[in-house]
Amino acid sequence: MLTIMIHAKVYESKISEFLDLINLLVEKTSKKGCIAYTFNQNMDKLTEFVLYEQWESQEALDVHITELFDILGPARPGEPIPAQLMDMYEEVKPVFYNVVGQS
């Protein structure tokens, strides 16, 4: 199992567009092999978001990432996700975790 938490600060001018994009991604991407795919917005700092994702395997995550490119277009060289999404971020930090305990 693979867990990812993406901490992102979205440009204030892009929040509405980002929220629309979240709805699109939740609706249009495959959930096969997906345990959790949850966007969270900081209640006090509305430009700050955390995406919590949990996948059964790297292969399931790879399918999801391929779908991101199909929906949003290509990434710039050296970037892991589509440019359309990266352009909304003032700051972004993905952190990958292995599950070591669960109930």
C-alpha cells in the first residue's frame, strides 16, 4: 500500500479554478486500486490544501497519473504532473509514505 500527502499552496487568484479542477479529477479519474483520494482545504488559510491519497500499489497510482495527463495535458520537462496543475501552485510538496500500522 502506498500513501501520498501533497501539501500545496495555491495562488489566491487560482482558488476557484483549482476547486473546479478538484471536482473534475475526483469525478474523471479511475479509482481502481484507490483506497482514498481526498482533497482538504485549510479552514483558516484558504490557499492551503492537502491531498491525501492511498493506493493499493504503485501500478494503480501509475494508471491514475496517466489519466491526469490524458485530462490535463503534458508536464513541463522535469515535472511529475501536468503543467496545468503545476501552474496553480505557489508551493507544492508531495510526501510518500509506506503504511506501517492500520486498523
